[in-house]
Amino acid sequence: MNLLFKKIFKYLLPIAAGGIIGYSYYYFIGCSGTCAIQSNPYLSTIYGMAAGAIFIFPSKEKTESLK
């Protein structure tokens, strides 16, 4: 059960944090209706979640050095 929670938090925590940051960006910084992303709370939340999902994927595989 502990392994399941670690796996869930590993994948859902960055996405949830990105969604919260995206909505916060809309709420605190958003514009008055002319901006496509910042004027819509749903779009800013989805873009934030997508940005958080980027942190889930590894950037490079670790290789052993030949020394």
C-alpha cells in the first residue's frame, strides 16, 4: 500500500501543483479579457497542469561512465 501512495504522489503531485499555480496565475496576474490564456481560468489551469506534467518525464537516462 505504501508503494502505491508513493507512485500516486510521484505522478499526481506535480500535475496538481501545476494546476494550482496555473489558477493562481489567472487569479492574481490575469488580464481583463484580451489575453487568451490568462483571461480564462480553465485554460490557465490546464496549461499549468500540462507544465507540471512535464516534470514527470525524465530528461535523460543515467549512464555509467567508463572510467
